[in-house]
Amino acid sequence: MSDPVVRSERRGPVAVVTMNRPDYRNAQNSAMTYALDDAFTEAVNDPEVKVIVLAGAGKHFSAGHDIGTPGRDVDVSFDRRAVMWWDHTDRAGGDQRFARESEVYLGMCRRWREIPKPMIASVQGACIAGGLMLAWVCDLIVASDDAFFADPVVRMGIPGVEYFAHPWVLGPRAAKEVLFTGERFTVQQAKEWGMINRIVPRPELEQHTLELAEKIAAMPQFGLALAKKAVNQAEDLMGMRSGMDSVFGLHHLAHAHNAETSEDSLGGQSARSMRDANKGA
């Protein structure tokens, strides 16, 4: 039997959920997305779990959406949970892309942002594009000193990933720099811009993240849930949710434009071509 795409374990009051496709830098196919949702749901329903840690197995946290591994499953139907919309597999064109990405990308990330327990992303190595989305839905981010980040999808002619939190987590000017250049930014830049909470040496990442989670777990569970909801509501009052809705439309305009003017909806780009464009950046 192949290894599960997501592993989950209890460590006292902390649930550790680990993406487990290290050979593909934890690229997120739909199987992983729904396995993550299963693990998060289990952690939410367990009254003994106070905090959830999201990690990635191997050298890298996540290289983003799966756009080219042997496990890519864009045409596979899964049990929709995040939005009330029709299945994408019997649709075509923009209808197909909008249905799938509303559920698997934007919808799932919004669902996870609302998890009523604190979530900590434990990030090492690459955190690219869709990897940013997973880190950004977490309440805190602890990153190792070898971590690096990027949202290079403007190379596809697309104005950022589906969960468009950039102006809120980076600030408008840093968000524009990240998007306009497509270049990697360092863990030190991420800290300076306020995107991450702590930088730790790579060998200490797991221990430091667990210690922070256990410290948080000592607080009252309902108080933590209300505090999280209060901050999320404040972000939404600052326009985060409505802003994402508007940019999701622009995202799909870009897909449709690419489909009409180039070889595919990704503007002819692949994971390899985008990686190569960023070498040395």
C-alpha cells in the first residue's frame, strides 16, 4: 500500500497534521486537500485537541498546487464540502474551472480559516503559491531559517493565487512587489513584512512549534475560539472576504484569457518552467 497523502497524530493537546507527498515537495492534489479536511475535521471534533499544527514532510512545506505530478487528479470528483455548487467533472471551459476552484481552492481555504481552534503552520524549505494559501489560513506561522516563499503565478498571466490574502498578510506594497516580480522572498523578508511570527533554526522547527502549541493549549478552549473569531471578523471588516471575491473573478478572467490566446488555461506554464524562471532569484 502507498503511504497516505496526509498523516495525523495526537501529541497531548496538539493535533499534528502533516502533508505527506515529499517526493513531489508536497504538491497539493485533490486527494491531499480532502485528506487534510478529514484530518482537520477530526481534530475539531476531538474535545481533547486544543491546537492544530500543519506541517509538511521532507525538505519542503509545499510547492503549491499539483499542476504536473503523476498523482494529479484534476478530473476526479470528490465529495464537495466547502461550497454548494455542481460537480466540475461533467462541465467544460470556465464552468469547469470555476466549479473546481471555488470548492477545492478558495472554498476549502475559507473553510479552514474558520476552524475554531488555533492553527500553527510549521514551514520549512519551499512555500510556494498554493503553499502560501495553506500557511495563510493558519493563525500563526513558525518558519525555519531555510524557508522561502513566492507567488509566481503572474508568470501565467494570473493575478495571484485563489485565496488572495496578499494585501492583508503582506501589506499592499510588499504584495505588489511579490506579485509583480514573481521572485522568491526570504524568511527574513516575510518576518519584516509581518507574514510570519517566528524564525527558528531548521533542526529546532518541530520542537519550537510544539512548545508554542502547548503554551497556547493552556488557555481556555472557548476563549481561544472567540479570540480567533474576533480577529478574523476584524480582517473581514477590513475587506478581506469581499476583496477575495472580487479577485477570484479576475483570476478566472485570466484563466479564460489564457485558454483563448495560448495553449492552455495556465498560459503554457508548468511547475518546471516557473521553477526554472526563479532559479537564482
